[in-house]
Amino acid sequence: MLRPNRRGGAVAASAFPSDLGGGEPLIVVRDLRRTYAVGPDRVAALAGVSVTVERGAFIAVMGPSGSGKSTFMNVLGCLDRPDGGEYRLDGEDVGHADPDSLAAVRNRKIGFVFQSFHLLPRLTARANVELPMVYGGIPRAERVRRAAAALEAVGLGDRWHHRPAQLSGGQQQRVAIARALVNRPLLLLADEPTGALDSRTTREIMELLRDLNRGGLTIVLVTHEAEVAAYAGRVLTFRDGRLAGDAPPADAAGAAVPG
Ligand SMILES: Nc1ncnc2c1ncn2[C@@H]1O[C@H](COP(=O)(O)OP(=O)(O)OP(=O)(O)O)[C@@H](O)[C@H]1O
Ligand SMILES: [Mg+2]
């Protein structure tokens, strides 16, 4: 079934359930803290972050190296637990969940994309995309069908049998995006997804993410590049484990100029 998107195009209405949720924002974070103990030192990687992300938003996370961006993404992605504050995802208190429940939330609701793709080198594109469904116990015929559809959706319908080394960087990232989407997550988290790509491929990947967002997928993406952040509707700027800015991309670019 198709329905019109904001720009008048059409996307599969059933692609993402993100806009079907209740009234509560997808992400509600209050005074989030994560402190690392390293020898005698304590590093406050997150020192009290409060933010709300609406369903269907496209958020860029920026800030200097070491400011807490990846730590924030790891907590949002239920890969890591905060040691203070609140985190509600899709109406559920995940900030205090035990590791097993966190893993379940992660598998059901979150897709990840990383700078270095994290594909398994010995598996074909299709087998890489099938992996999250293998963990999810989905029968083989259904896995193959959904993996093929996901590769088709990212423009790689003719590359199912290629291994990662037989694909370009941009194509590998498309496979990783297909893998992230194949369990139909509510939230896509991308930590510098274009960091290893040239500028033309960066644009292609960002146009793909923009189209997915227009189809209803909520995206939170870390980047050091203003041209990448420009695709987002809102830029969160981190500094020393705190939120130092929350603005549309144009304003954030102005504010990011060091004073
Ligand atoms: N596992 C860890 N153990 C100890 N300290 C850590 C750990 N992970 C991160 N840190 C520290 O927490 C702070 C935030 O790190 P984080 O990786 O979130 O930064 P970042 O903003 O993602 O930086 P970059 O732009 O370089 O990726 C840094 O000071 C870092 O040294
Ligand atoms: Mg990082």
C-alpha cells in the first residue's frame, strides 16, 4: 500500500511503524549520565543530558571529539546503560531495564549503522542482511524474501551475491542500511555513517537516509560534517558531555564557528 509523503512522492505505508505509536515522543531523555572509571580517574562522558525526540524526526548530533556523542548513541541504542537519569523509548522505561530486556528492545526497535559498515566479510550481501532475522528466529523463506526486498529498497537489487570486498564503500554502507532496516525498527541510529565515504557517495547515502526519513523512519545520526547535518531537521551539539546547542542546521552551523 502506498501513501503520499511530505514532498508528494509515494512510499510503502507499511515500511516503518514509527508514526503509528502513541502520543508520547519516541525518545525522552532526562538528566542522562554515564561516567567511566579509568584507573583513579572518572570521566563524565554524559554529564546530564535532557532531550526529547519526536517520532519521524531526523536529528544530527555534532560536537568535538570526546564530547560524548558515541556514548549518547550507545545509550539510545540500548548498547550501554546510563548510570543516572531517565531514558524512555517508545513509552517504555529502558533506562532501568535489565540487560536481557535491553537486548530485546534493541532487536525489536533499533537499527544501527556505523562508519566502518561492520559487515561480515565471508557472507554475501543478502546473507549479511538476513543476519538480524536469523537472530530473530524468522524462517528462511521469509528471511530471503525480506532481505531481497531490503536490498532492492536501497538500490542494490543486482548485488545480492556480492561479498563486501566486491562492493564499493557506498554499496557496503547500503547493505549495512538494509541490514539495519530489515527488522523494521522504529529508530535508526547512525554513528558517522558517511565518515569513510567520498563526497559524492556521502550525498547518495544521505539522500537514501532522507528518503527513509520521509517514509516515517526516525533517524539520529552523528556527523562532523555540516553538509551531512544539513539533511537533518535539528542539530544537537554536544560539548563536554552536555548539550550545548539544539537548533535547525543553518543556525547550528553559525553557532558551531569557534568564538
Ligand atoms: N569505554 C570507555 N572507557 C572510558 N572512557 C571512555 C569510554 N568510552 C568513552 N570514554 C570517554 O568518554 C568521553 C566521550 O567519548 P565518546 O566516544 O562518547 O566521544 P565522541 O563525541 O563520540 O568522540 P568522537 O567524535 O571522537 O567519536 C571521552 O572523553 C572518552 O575518552
Ligand atoms: Mg564517537
